[in-house]
Amino acid sequence: MTAAFMDLVDVTIVNIAIPSIQRDAGASFSQIQWMTAGYALAFAAGLITGGRLGDIHGRKRLFLIGVAGFTLASALCGFAANPEMLVASRILQGGMAAMMVPQVLSIVHATFPAHERGKVFGMFGAIVGLGAVSGPLLGALLTEWNLFGLEWRPIFLINLPVGIAALLLGRRYISESKAPHALRLDLVGVTLVTLGLLMLLYPLTRGRELGWPLWGYGSMAGSLVAFGTLVVYERRKAARDGSPLIEPSLFAVKSFAAGIAVQTVFGVALGIFFLVWTLYMQVGLGWTPLHAGLTGVPFSISVSVAAGVSVQKLVPRFGRKVLQAGALLMGLGVLIYIWESDRYGLAIASWQMALPLVVMGAGMGLIVAPLTDAVLSEVPREHAGSASGLINTVQQMGNALGLGLVSVVFYGVVDDRTTASRIGPAFVNGFQHALLWVAAVMAVIFLLMSALPKRPAQHLEAGGAEAGGADAPLPVPEGEPELVH
């Protein structure tokens, strides 16, 4: 949980400090882009490989390597002598996060019996909510305090004590686990996944800055060819020696396939909302980073509370209806936000935003923790790392796609030539337009959720993993093909 929180905070904390980095380090706009995009690209490209390496060499071992590398990269970021070193350190940080993050879910999946995992995923959902909003708030505080005259550097250096604590405690308390059968790293699969993700995500992260060149569209189309080749190759690899990077049999499990689709589209909604929300408050309304960060506190609390309640109390009783209720609640919160933004305009206050943020946060909390549980509940333990890496990867892909769509759904409404006096109204209008898209995406998510199992696997049968111990086969819903361990 400590490592998951550290990664989530790091993803969001940098955005708040960008003006300070530009001013103090003399970074160009392109370098600033790469401080965020470089991390995201290295992170997304390495997630599936990191998960599979955990299956092969031990999840605890890869987790500790990832935490140590992430902590070292944070120190290099904090002591960066120039923008070039900062960009390189951020790319290293993303790569180390790709080693660390997939092990979090797979260690939970391999360590806890089915009847206990719900509570743990509830805690995980609470951490997700806390990390999503505390990052900007923490970044704002550390930047404004200017500790020891270090300007923006403490946003990276704060990871050092946290990382060292995670390393020491992880070494002592985490149990080692790996796939029961010997697996080998699929280097061709690694190459195809990395190539496909880079061809898709690079044009999305740089497209607007470069004016959406033709080669960008060609690259994104080419990524589909790379992914298609990957599917064909992985099927042959699985049949030949049983060591594919992505286990094709995972997609025979309906809950996993449906959950991956929901996770991807949900990532799109979050990618659009969080960036547009930040721009709306800090540029459109002219609020300080601290003001904007404090405004998000009700959202964070709401996500954390709802995540805990959903897994422990609601899902065992109502099943997937809880996730569908979450999608409807998030959509409702978005519509309330649009109405309030239109009614109050530039005079809107933080307390007036509390209602839509609490409703949206409750909806998000009802989704994030049960969704992870639903996606992994029927996955065989030997493929936990690969499945966990894939879950994180598709969410990152969805986020990147959402960030790319901001150019269309937000900047498509805000004219680049808008005068200073019209910036506020233009950003309010762009915010409302973008949120309509988010509401539409939540409706799509609601429909996709109908393909999820009505109940999580561990609640379907009285026996199963609970009765058989850690290595017993997980219960399989009626009509689903049973995966061979």
C-alpha cells in the first residue's frame, strides 16, 4: 500500500510544481512535457513485463528492486543539476515504477485467501482515492513552503524516507511468491508490447504540442498492427512452451475480459476529468495551487470512505449492481458540476463544488476497489503478475487516451487566441463541454459493466479457495471454462 500510494502521489504531484520547475531550472516547454510524458511512457511500456518478471523471479524480489530503484530515481530527480538530468531521472523513475506497481496487486492476490481479499482491495481503493487528490495538495504545500530554499525539489525528495521505510518493512513482512511452474521471459512479446504502446502513447502525449502531424496518426494506426501481431504471436507462444508474456487463456475468463474493457474506458474518463479540472480551477478561475488542492479534499475523503464500504459491506450483498451504481453516481456528480459551473460562473466558490465532488467521489469509490477484485477474482495464481500488469497497463493507456482527447474536448472549445479578459469564461465553457464527454463515457462504462459477473467468485460458493487453502483452485462461475493450474 505504501508503494502504491508513493506511485499515485508521484504521478500527480509534478503537475502542480511545473511553474516552479520552469522558473528555477530554466526548463523549456518541451522538457516540461517530457518530465510528465517520459514517466508515463516508461511506466506504461514496462508494466506487463514487470508483472511477468515477478511471476518468474519472485514478486517480493521484484517489488523490493522496484522500490529501491524508484527511491534512487527520486533522489536523482531531487538533486538534478539541469533539466536534461531531470527528464532522464523521470524516465528511470517510470521504469522502476513499472517493476514495483504490478507486484502490489499480485502479492495481494497470491498472499490472501479469497474471503480476505475483498477487505484488502477495499484498503487499496481507499489508497487510490487518497493518492489521487493528496498529490496536488502535497505538491502545492511543498512548493509554496520552499523548504530550505529548495523550491520544487522536495516534491521528489519526500519519496526518500517513504521508500526506505517501504523497503525495510517489505523485506521483513512480505512473503515471497512466484509462478509454480518454470516460466521464461518472452522477449519478442516484450518488444511488441513496448513498440505498440510507444506508437500509441507518444503521438497522444506530444500530438497537440506538435500540431497533430500526419505521422502521429500513422503511428497510432501502426500500433493496432503491432497489437494484432502480438495477439497472434502470444497464442503460438502459449501453445509452444507455455511462457507467453500475456497469457491468452486469461481472456477466456469473462470477468477478466469484461473488467479489462471497463478499466480502459474508466481510465479515459479519469484522464479527461483530472487534467481539465486542474486547468479550470488554476487558469480559468485563477486559484492558487493550494486553493485548488484544498478544494479536492471532499472528493478524496468520499472516494476513500465509499471504497471501504463497497467491498466490505455492499458487494457481498449486491454484487455488480454496486459498480453500476458507482457509474451512475459519478455521471450524476458530473452533471451537477456542469449545472453549478454554469449557474455560478467565475464566482463559484470551493464550498459550492463540494456537493458534486462528494457525489463523484462516492461513485468512484464504489468502482475502484470492487473492480480490481472482480477482474482478478478468477485469475489463476501463476498468472497473477501478468494479469496485474495488464490491468495497470490498460488503465495507463486509457489515461493517456483521455489526456490526448483533452485536446479535442477542451482545447477544441477554448480558442488559443483568446484574450486575457476572456480566458476565464472560455475555460468555464471548455470545462462544461469536457464534462459532458465524461458523463457520456460513464454511460458507456455502465453498459460495459453488465458483462461483469453478478457476484465476485469468492461469494459464489461456500467452498473453493477458502476451504482449500492458498493453492486451491479459485471457484469458477457456471458456464465458464475452468483454467488448468
